[in-house]
Amino acid sequence: MNPQENAMLNTFLEYYTQHPWLVVPLAILSAVGVGLLWMGWLTLMITAFGQKLWIWGFAILLLPVPASQGFALRYRTLNPWANRLVWWGLLLSLPILALTAWWAVLALTAQG
């Protein structure tokens, strides 16, 4: 690890340990979101293979996040429940990713 990466990692860890009131609920929401996303991904993959949409099935198997959202948009009526799972899972997992990206930008600009 070079010194810049080490400083950025220290900044992340320092922020996360100093602000547990913000990070813990976001991490819990993110974990729930990833679980919903996984359930929706699995259900949409089974739906795609069951409808003999082989390309979509293999695309969802290999690239779950972009392909499952594309399938959910393209075939809304095949499995509306799984479509909602995928979209809610993505929505719930975004806050911790946005917070981490924001702190990455701050750490990189502070390093200069």
C-alpha cells in the first residue's frame, strides 16, 4: 500500500469510528438492501430461465446488478414482485455507498 492509499484508509476508519450513530443505521439498511437485491436477482433469474429467455437468464447470472434492473424494466409484467425487490434493494443499499464515495472524494482532495 502506498502512503496515499494508507492515508485514505485511515480517514475512512477514523470517520466510521467517530460517527457510529450515522454509519451503523446506514450499514443495517445497506445489508437489508443487499438481501432484497439478492432475493430479487435470484427470482428474476429463475423467471428468465423459466420463460426460456436464455440470454437474459445468463446475463442476470453473470452480471446481476445491471442485468436484473434491465430485465425488471424490460419485462415488468413477468414478475412484478421480484422487480420491486430488485429496485427496493438497490435503493436501500445506496446510502452507505454514497457515503463511502463522498468520503473517498474528500479524502482524495485532502491528500491533494
